[in-house]
Amino acid sequence: MEPMFTPALHRQRHQFVIDFVKRKKPKKVLDLGCCECVLLKQLKFHREIELLVGLDIDGVQIKKKMHGLAPISTDYLQPSYDQLRIELYQGSVTEKDARLRGFDLVTSIELIEHLTLADVELFSEVVFGYLTPEAVIVSTPKL
Ligand code: SAH
């Protein structure tokens, strides 16, 4: 079957985040429901970012592909490389975690449709009432 959208919609959502990062230059970015770290792997090339954190409830998913976040030899040629720190946590967006506070940008791409309605309420409380980042990008393929 031919794809309905080119590039695929989930890639367009990642591109939206990347364009936002290029424009606003956040230093600390947190990706909720980072899954196999696809978005984080693209964000690590944005040199203004100093701290990149991924959170997912499923530690197995994170571990599967996280090696793609490790430095490659050309990274060391970038003068700003030393300033990038990447951290991955297993945990839930429904729980208040002090390590996730103080971010400039929090992203949640294709995550909320996986939550129960009660957990969406908790997600809102955690993100907007506790984490209180400068900017939040939430996307979902479901209406
Ligand atoms: N954001 C990814 C895709 C997300 S798929 C991307 O853009 O490619 C949804 C992810 O949300 C899954 O990895 C799932 O394990 C995670 N997830 C589901 N419930 C969660 C919760 N309560 N807290 C954190 N992550 C959760």
C-alpha cells in the first residue's frame, strides 16, 4: 500500500521538534516516551543542547537501541562536544521525578494515546504542574 503522507507522519512530527530546536535553541531537552531513542539520536547533533534526557516506562525498549546514542569518532572533532550529556531513565510520565525538572523543552511524541484517561490527567499534572518546562510539544496520531 502507498504511504498516505510523505515523509511518514511520525517523521514529520520529529522534524517539527527539530525545527523548533533550531529556532529556539533549548539547552535542556527531555523526551517522554522516548522508546527506541529515535528522536534523541537526531537531537544529539544539535550543538546548543547541553542535556538530553529520555524517559520511558519500558526499559527493554530503551536498551534495545540506546547504543546509537554513544559517541562516534567524528563527535570528538566538534569543539562543543564535551558539553553534551545524555541520560536515559526508566519511569512513568505519571510520576513526579525531580530529575526531570528544569528543562527548556519537553517533548511527548505519540505517547499520550498509550495512556488511560486517568493517566492523561496525571500526565498533565506532572508536566504542566510539576515539571513546568519553558516549552512543551505534545503530538498524537489519534483524535
Ligand atoms: N516517542 C516515540 C514513540 C513512542 S511509542 C517516537 O517518537 O518514536 C510510545 C512509548 O511510550 C512506548 O515506548 C511506551 O513504552 C511509552 N510509554 C507508555 N506509557 C508510558 C508511561 N506511563 N510513561 C512513560 N512512557 C510510557
